[in-house]
Amino acid sequence: MNAGNASSGKRPAIALTPGSHIRLQSAGPEDRAILSTGTFRGLVSIGGDNALAIELDGSDGDPKGRIRLVPVPAILAIDILEAAKAEEEKRSEPAQSPGYFR
């Protein structure tokens, strides 16, 4: 098989984007995993450590709407159930102030 044929079926790059519906397994107490299902809201920095912010959907018995912060080193697996499209960078011209003299 030709290496060129493998690239003809290109898939988009995988990205965890805010607004994506995810299921995350993280390390818990006594060698048990904590399951968190909900909407990925972004990456949060706490005291120099990064954590994923997930708005829980209530499907795992946790209160719907609660925000769970999961430290990156505690993540065991992430399933992207429904990916949100990445927003294009918003580059707008700064509003022109009228100035004092015309």
C-alpha cells in the first residue's frame, strides 16, 4: 500500500474544546476512579497547577450544573462524546475613540 493513500482520508485534528460533552475518569480514593460526565468549560490554573473544569450533567449522581475541577495529573481517561467546534480567533479592530479634537 502506498503511503500517499493513507493521507487521502485525512481526519481533523483532535482537540478538546470548551463546550464539548465529555466523560472523564480521574483518580479517586482507595484506587477507585471518579467518573465525571458533562460539558468541558476550559482549563483552570490553581496555584501553578492546571485542572480541567467540567460542568456536570447530573448523569453520574452528582448535582447537575456543579463545576468539578480535575487536576491534570489525576486524569486517567477522557472520552469526547460530542465535540464542539473550535471558535475562530476573534480579531476585531479596537473601537476608535472619537478623540478630543476634530
